[in-house]
Amino acid sequence: MGEKITQSEILEIISEHKNRSNKELQIALEFIQKDFEVTKETLINLSKHLDKLEVTYNTLLKEYNNRNGSK
């Protein structure tokens, strides 16, 4: 996909998909596929980060509670 296309152009193709050419549909499909992959990778990274935060928080909380006689 050597052409530059904006998100608003993609939205137009999507909303008018019945009247668009196969080339335009292919461009939209490629754009959506790339966006899907970026979004998926972002979610995976955020999930890993969230897991690490939870482990770190629980480790610190356990130490804090041990020091203060709480459970």
C-alpha cells in the first residue's frame, strides 16, 4: 500500500462500501488489518504491564502489612 490515505477516507470507503471499487476495498482492508495488529499488540503490552503492576503492588503490600502486623 504505497498510497497515503487518511482515516477519514477509510471511513468514507467503509460507509460507502457498496459503491466503492475493489481497489478501494482492498486499501480499507489493509488499513483495518494494520490497525487491528497495532491495537492487538498494544493490548497485549498493556496486559503484561498490568500483570507486573499487580505483582509489584501485592509484593509491596505484603511487606507493608508484615511490618505493621496486619494481614
